[in-house]
Amino acid sequence: MKTECGAVGDGQADDTAAIQKGLDLLRPERATRKILFFPAGSYRITSTLNILRAKHEESQGIGLQERGRK
């Protein structure tokens, strides 16, 4: 999440766009991964996140995983 999508996880920076980018990476039916991993930190979300589906097969079987707090 931090490396690939640019999330900061410091509790102050707005991580909304980075988290949405991560969710979008999981969307394609043939995505190579289906888990969005959050390293320890506090992620600030300031607007609604969306998990979109244009086709039935998209965004299925995804998961979010968090590692304990800092």
C-alpha cells in the first residue's frame, strides 16, 4: 500500500487517493492479487472509497489486511 500506491499512514496526510488506487488495482477479474495490505500506521480517509464493478466478475474475492498499530 505505501510503496506501490503512495499512502503515508501517519494519521495526518490524506491517504484517500492512495487507498482508492489500491482498491482499483484489485478490480480486474484477472488481477494478480486480491488482497490490499496496510502496514502498521494510521490511514486518514476524507471521502468515500468505492469498490466498482462494471462486469459481474470484477472486484470479487478481494480482501483488506491490516498489520497492528505502530
